[in-house]
Amino acid sequence: MQTNFNEIQEKVKAIIISRIKDPDKIEKLEYNTPLLTLGIDSILALSILVEIEEEYDIEIDDSDLNMDKIRDIHSFAQLVVDTKAS
């Protein structure tokens, strides 16, 4: 069964919310909110990425591991879709 883009966005959002401790940031979280503004640095983004790889049984290419490709929930979900398609 193919997972749709909206479901992937919701899963990414849920994983991010599980790592944010500030309720004000969680309340303001949108699909296009820059992760850096939430206090998510590259190390935390990598741990989120590992969980997503496990969730969708994919391996994201090392060349895609930069904050430009995973700058917000939308771009994170798009990276999952692109990886699943390749």
C-alpha cells in the first residue's frame, strides 16, 4: 500500500512534536515552519531522519542529508516521497 504525501507529513510532524519540549513551539508548528526556528539542529534532524527511515523502510542517500533538503516538514516529507520513488 502506497503512503500518500499528507500521511507522510503527519508522521514527520508527529515525530518532530515528540522531540520538541516547548508547547508554544508545538502550537505554532506548520508544515512550512523552519526546523531551525524550533531548535532542531542537524544532529536532532538526523535522529528524526533515522526514525523516518525505519518507519518507511527506506535509506536516504547521504548526499540528501543537509538542512536545505530537510528545512521543514514539507521538505522532509518530499525527501521521503522522492526516496521511496527511486
